[in-house]
Amino acid sequence: MEVIVKNKLVSRKVGFKNVKIYQNPGDVERLIKYVMDENKRKELDIYGCINLIETEPHEMAMEMEKVKEIFDKQESYQIKHLCVDVGKTPFEKLKKQRFIYLFERALGYFRGVQIVYALHENTDILHIHLILNTVDIYGARLDLSDNKINGFKENFKKIFEKYYGNETVLMLLFY
């Protein structure tokens, strides 16, 4: 796990594969384009956004910037990028649309945060990229403390257990 702060690598264990923090405003659109790349999504083609109206990368980035501008919080970190390994197991038991529905419900834990997500199938391990705006639609800064991440894991587990049962497959998501 790694955290990037002002171009310096700082270690901190949070339970996700990666947490990167980007400070350059130009990184927002670049990273959204990377995450939304159709060549990385392939056959399952799972992607989406929460608390955003726009669906094109450039417009999504502009919308995220507008929220920071409205609340005069343009300096400092622009976005946070998380990557979560999921393996192939979820799709053996759940249909794609059910997975998207449950996943978006779990992301609701980050109330008011603008999020772009996509499942990448371009490696041996399926993984979901999450891009989170650092200012939510109410003007609060995003909290990704260990407590917040553990709360998200518990929320995710509670939502998915109804469909998976109490299987260890859920633990694949957060090692």
C-alpha cells in the first residue's frame, strides 16, 4: 500500500491495494480517462459514477473542480484514487447488474462524495479503481482515515453478505 503526498511516497496501512492522493488539477481528468478506458474494462464493462451528472471524463473532471470552486477549496489535494482487488468470484455468483447495484449501495457510505469507478479486467486479478473527489457536494473534506475505511468495509460486507452468505469470498475485496 502506498500514499503519495506532494510527490513523496509515505507508507500507511489502510487495507486497500493502493491509495494515491493527487495534488495537480490536471491529474483529475488524466486519471478519470485512465480508469474509464474501455480497453481495460473489456467484457464485463462495469463502470459508473456517483454524485456526478456528467459521464464523459473531461466533463466529470470539470464537475469535480466546480464543487471545489464553489466551496473555495481548490488548493491542496484534488482527488484520491483507491484500487481494490476483487478476483473473479463475485461474477460467478452475481449477475453484473446486481453487482453494480450492490457496489453502488456500498459506495453510498461515502455520503456526498463524487466517485468515478470502473472494474479493470486487463490483468490476472480483477480490480476496481475508485476516484474520489476530496471535497464532497456539501463542502466537507473527504476523510479516508483508518476508521472511515474500516466503516466502509463493514458496510460493504453487510450489503454483500445478503447475496454471498457468510463466505470468505468477501475478504478477497480487502486483504
